[in-house]
Amino acid sequence: MNGCWLAKRGILFCLIFLGLVTSRFSKTPILGAESSQKPNIILCMADDQGWGDVGYNGHPVLKTPNLDEMAAQGLRLDYFYAAAPVCSPTRGSVLTGRHPNRYGCFSWGHTIRPQEITIAEALKRAGYTTGHFGKWHVGPVRADSQLCPGASGFDRWLSTPNFYDLDPLMSDQGRVVRKQGDSSIIAVEAAIEFIRQATKEGRPFLAVVWFGSPHSPHRALPEDKALYKDQPERLQDFYGEITALDRAVGNLRKSLRELGIHENTLLWYTSDNGAIEVGSTGGLRGRKGTLYEGGIRVPCVIEWPAKIKTPRRSDFPCGTVDIYPTLLDIVGITIANQPPLDGISLVPLLEGREPPRRDKPLGFWVFPVGGISTPSEKILAQMLEEQEGRASASPPPKDEDKITQQYSEDQLLGHAAWLDWPFKLHRIAGKGGAVKWELYNLATDVTESTDLASQEPERVQTMGAALEAWQKSVLRSLNGEDYR
């Protein structure tokens, strides 16, 4: 058995070297350069941290010294957008570089599709070892699922179906374990263990660290709450969770330096959507669940000392859909028959060559489909009972790759937005089919308070046509055209 496995592994490395490695889908060969010169990559994402929920964006109370230091020393992106105003869809966009509606990840609790090519799958075939730590929420965390982290390209995973808090149950490669302590620290400690092993083996790595904070129910450690003892009780826990998350990021950065790999490690930090009620939008309009700035504009800082040598701050509009194409560009991967991407490579931005404007506007679309409840503790408790023989084993998931519904291109329902800097157009389709248009100039009206639609009908018409054309392309993807 071991000899056979080693022989297969040797053949695989030869194929990578020759540039003939294919993804698990025969239609998508992936070509990559030598892995020894590639950077390590860490993608961190908070859960429900609003644009104003960091010290460096002017929060008057919150203590985030490590994120503040990253913003002061690296690349700070002040117009960075989550692909959606809720969690699961945005996380799917990070994995694929595509708007989540393209593969039916409409809202929280919805999943990606097995047919999608993930950043982990792509980088594995360029010689990377890959790990996921923390909140998954784009599929089950059962080892027999086509949508678990392991089936989505991750070699090592310690994951939860949704948000997780103090002393959480987690799925360790499909086996349920109980962890002790703050959830953010737990995720980072697991990531650091993975990073140490990859460094020891001399392999470049992708570590995806998805925190469960500061999502409700907001339970902070006593020492973190004590920092905010002059605040109301609920804010003590909320702020305390973010401070613990910040400390976890600090531990991660410290470990990179101790291992001597921080120079050529790209560390990308952001959030999955805008602020919740208890959080801060920094004065932006709207909150989580809306397509106004407060619902989708999120904190974002990037460190990569080998490339980002001097501190920079950028107003260039970009978002989570750009992560996938940027990483493929950095690593030098080409995917034949790549399904349509909604993101662009930000390599020029990372290298200080900021382009004057995007050649592809940012599209957003909240399709009128509700979320799906995925309570982590309950799901994992059931898995633990099965694991210990106290409950009958659940049957393996079926038909996760089936596309069972077709959508008409005439039904552009819900709230959509089109950001073609500096203008942002909102298309709000009501139940009766009536469409309301709103237009804002974000360069002069960041709070989206002055609607210019009636003053600029030609711009509304031009941008509206582009938005609707994009929506129809999204529906074609949703109907499975990209996989044929």
C-alpha cells in the first residue's frame, strides 16, 4: 500500500514539473512554475466584522493593535468589498473568484458546487500543501461529503459547519473533537502547527484561516472583556472577541517571523460582510444583509514584505472575488477552460502599479432566496454521537453535484448593484416586477445619500444595461452552462 502511494506521488510530482497536471475535472489542466520560488499564502477572514470595527479605521474604543500594525506596515485597501452582504456567499467567492450566485450559493448556509474549481485545488497542483482552519459554511464537514474541505482541495482541515465560539466542537478531518479556549486562538494554533510542518518539509503552503468571531452569541474570555469594563455588557463581549481575534493574528505574524518565512509570506486579512447591529460601519449606509456600503465594504490589509516593501494605502475598488485570480497570477497558474471569473488580478496593485480603473466593474446581487440554518454545535454534536456509537450513522450525502433547477434570464429578481468607479448603481426589483434605480458617486458621496439617478439618465441606462448583461451571464452559470 505505502509503496504504491509513494510511486503515485512521484508520478504526480513529475507531471507537475512537466506542466501537465490536471485538476480533478479533466477539462481543466493546470500549468504552474517551479514551486520553490512561490510565496506562502495565508487568507484570514473575520465573521461579521464591519468596516469600522478596527482601530485603524477610527474606532474610538476597540483595541486592534496587530491589525493596526498590519495597516501601518503593509497595503491597506480602504475600498475592499465582500462579494455578498452575508457569510457563505462571500466565502465561496474567495474559493472561486466567481460571484456566488453563479453556483447557487445565494445566502448563508447555501453551498458551493463540487464542479467549482477552488483556489486550494489550483494551488495543490502547483506544489502547495493546503489547510483550512475554522468556519467552513460552504458545505458539510463530514469526510464523506463532496463539499467538505478535504474534497475541496484541502490536505489538512480543522473546520466547523458555521460560526464557532468558546470551547467549540470541531471537525478534524471529519472526526469530531472538543477544543478548549477562544475560537480565534484555536484556529490560529492549528494553522501554525500546519505551517511549521510545511516549513519543515520545505513546501509552499496555503493556509485559510476563517474565524468565527465576532459573530453572535459574543462570548469573550474574562481577560478580554476586562479591557472594556466601562462599556455595556454586550459590547464587552463583542469588543473582547475582536481583541482576541486580533491577538490571534498577532500570534500568527509572530510565528511567521520565528520560522523565518515572513518575508515571502502573503498574509491577506478581511471580513465576510459588513457590520452587524452592535458593530460599526464607520458611518457608511446600511449594515449586514444590504448592498449599501455598510453591508459589503469591509476591512482589508495585506502584508507581503518581499513585494510590499513600503506602507501604502489605496482607494482602488477591489473585493473578495479578486483573491482567486490574484493568487493564480502570483503563482503563475493557467487554468484551461476556466469558468467565467468576476474578479481581476491585483498584482499591479500589490507591486505599486495601481491601475487608473478596473477593466471589470464589481457586480453584486442578492437573489431573493432565504438562508439555511446550519447550527455548528448541534450538527457536530450529532456527528459525535454517531462517532461514539450513541446514534445511527447518517447516510452519506447524495446528489451534491446535481443541478435540479433552471432559472429564466427574464427573472432578474432582488437587489443588485454595479460598481464602476466612482459610480455605484443599484437595481432594486420588486415582487411585481417594477425596478427602482439608484445612482451614487462614491468619490463625493461615500454615505450614498444623494441619489443621482434622475439627474443622469444616460449613465443609468448605460450602467444598467451592463449590470443586466452581467446578471444574465450569472444565470447562465447558475443553470450549469459553465460545466458543459
